[in-house]
Amino acid sequence: MRVCADCGCELDSAYRFCPWCGGPQRRKLVEFFRPHVRDEGMALRVSRYLTEDPHVRFSVWNADGVAEAAVSLEEDEADRLASFIAAPRPPRPWFSRLLDSARSGR
């Protein structure tokens, strides 16, 4: 067990955030993402820095484990990227919208 740097409560080392106060337990969060089959052997690493200068950094790794390129985004651009990547919802059929309108009296 370790102790939260923010509130002092005990917590398991697997926690990224304190379950008691929500304080970050790491200065950086990292995730790796598998590539599409056409980019076999590559990987995308995304790091979120929880420092005084918060940002998100993307790096492309080759099969030898070497970063070939990297770019950092400020928080607002990272939010915009997340919205862009989010799967778009297909439009509802016109008759479903018509039924909803009829039910609500519009």
C-alpha cells in the first residue's frame, strides 16, 4: 500500500487517481494503442502530463521500440481531437423524429 500525496489516505499502487480525494497519483498517464493492420509493427503512445504545464503528447513507435515522431497538444486541442475521433452517431430516421414530435405535441 502507498499513501496519497494530496490527502494522505492509503491506496493501492494500481490507482491512477486517489479514490478518496481524486488527486492524481502519477505526473503522467500513458496508454499504447494498437495500429490498423496496414501499420503492423507500429504503435501509438499517448501521454497525458499532469504537471504545471498540462498537455497531451502523441508519439509513433516503430517495431524496434523507437519513437519516430512526436507532437504535443494543449488541453483545448486535445479536447477538440477527442470530439473529432468520437464515433459519430448515425442520424435517426425521419419517421422516428416525426413520431417523437407527435408524442410531445409539437
